Amino acid sequence: MKDFFIRSSKYDPLNDFLFFKVMGEKGDEVQLLAFVNAVLGKTEVDRFTSIEILEDKKLTPDFIGGKTSILDVRAVLHGKKRVNVEVQLRDQHNMDRRSLFYLSREYTRWLKEGEDYIELPDIIGINIVNFDFPPTRHYHSSFHLREDAERDIILTNALEIHYINMVKYRKQGSENLNDPLYRWLVWFDKNSPPELVEEVVKMDSAIQLAAERMLNLTVDEDVITAYNRMFMASCDRTSEINFALSKGREEGREEGRREGREEGQQYFLELLNQGLTIEEIKQRLSRETGFSRL
């Protein structure tokens, strides 16, 4: 066990690439199923007992380095319910619409022409975010389609969205090692005390499998190269977003109006939410403002 901490403590289990390799490839079913059951609050009595990982992505260097690559984990529970797990480490100010887009896409892709709507599966989205979203009190929040006035009435269970807020998890700080989800978050958090990580690994056989998988991965030079490439791509994208937002504020100051700053930022975020890439936003703002470079 000590060997595990010596070799892999510097690597972040929530790095997109590493998370996908540990939790989302064929052969990772045991740890993925345990994590999904923990998020859904399933006990030994009602827990899901089978899961099938749907995609076996080919992680080429071009794919890993791309700023638009999506390393979400897609799986099927008990042959019917679909689950989509995604990690977002940096706030791109679009998580609400991003979540809805992914779930809607996942929901509609399963209906073939001529089939009845009843054939559409239930979709569960699980989002692990490393920023303070959504604005709830607890680090784990779940959303359903409810009636506004009569909160006990759910329109349908077809769509279910969970958020795991790592910022709130770290702030709350209350240890509950009897909670399977808490144990997983201890392991996911690269800043967890080593002795606490060692304890949850010993307590939970699925987490132990994940730890062993990560240990094997992080002694592979090709894996480490891919890990670093994904990390740099994420940092580059964050820098571009921050630069663009800063430029929007600068343009607002040049206009001499506070409204101009807010509108510039809001316009940029609206374009980002529409699915435009950073390069496309640069080109549009260049045409509309006369700036040759964003």
C-alpha cells in the first residue's frame, strides 16, 4: 500500500485522462459500478448489480491534445438506465447548459425511427466539478423535473442530474467514512491526507481496485505523457478564456461605461454557451469590434 502512495500521490485522479483510464474503460466496471451506486445512495438492498461501459475511446495523441475532446464515461445500468459521468476541473461558466446538452443528446440518441417514446431509457448524469457549482448548501446535489408549487410531484424520472462539488466537499470537512460517496471523494481529492486515503482504500475493495489501476497506469511512460498533455491542454484553454474575458473588460473600460464591461463578458459567455470554439469567438469579435486579435 505504501508503494501506491509513493508512486502516484503527485497525480490527480480527477485529471480527465486519468479518470477515464481508471473508471471508464472496459475492465473498470467494478469500480465504476461502486461509484455510481455511492452517488445514487444505493444500499446493499437496492444497489445496482451490473453495468456495461459503452464506449472504448481510442485515446490518440491528437484526441488527447484537443481542446474539444470529451472524456466522459458512458455506461448502461441493468441493461436499461443510461449513466454519463463527466469531470470538469475548471469553470467555463456554462455547466448548467452543458449538463442539459449532454443529457438531451444521450436521451434522444437511443430512439430509433418508428419506435415509441416509451422505449426511451432513463438518463442519469453525474458531474464532478472542481469549482463552486451549483449554489447549493451540500457538496452532493441532485436535480429532477418537479412541479414548482407541489415539490413532491416529479414529472418523470427520465432525467436525473447529480453534481459533486469538490470545493464544498473540502470546505465542509466532516469525515463520514461510513458513507461510500465520501470515501470515493477522499480518494479522488489529490489533497487528501495520505493516512486518510490509505484508510478508505483499506475499507473499500472497489476503491482499492481503482488505486491499483492508477498505480499500474502511473508507471507507464506513455500514460504519463498523455496525462501531462491533457493537463496542459486544459490549462491552455483556461488561459484563453481568462484572456478573452480580460479583453472584454478592457474594451468596456475604453467605452467608459460599466455596462460595456458587463455586456462584453456576457456576450463572450453567450457565444461560448452556443458551442463556439475560442478561435471562432475570436474571429467573430474581430469582425464585430475591429480588433485584429482577441
